[in-house]
Amino acid sequence: MFVYVPKHTSWLNQVEIGFRVRTRRVLKRGDFRSKAELRNRLLEFIDYFNRTMAKPYKWTYAGRPLNV
């Protein structure tokens, strides 16, 4: 079964935000001597981010139809 998912869906936006955070905080100006070092640095940042900066997202949509 194939399901078409538009590029503007909310989950895709959240994924792009996650990649942007990792790019700016880890990859930009990074100097990695091996793939293993890059992988370890990314995993360390993800652990740090989850412990200190990550917050649950509060959905505000009440399920009512939009009046367009």
C-alpha cells in the first residue's frame, strides 16, 4: 500500500528542525578524524540535548474543522 505524504507535513518539519540543530551544533566547523569519531560526537550531542534542552511538544489543535 502506498500513502502519499505531502512535503509540508508537520512531522517532516520536525525532522528537518532536528537535522538543522545537529548541523549547527555539531557538524558546522567540526573536525572529525574518522567516521567513528563523527558518530560518537553525534550520539554524545543527542544524549546531551535530550537531557538538557528537549521539551515535550504541546499540541494545540482541538480536532475541529477549519473554516476556510
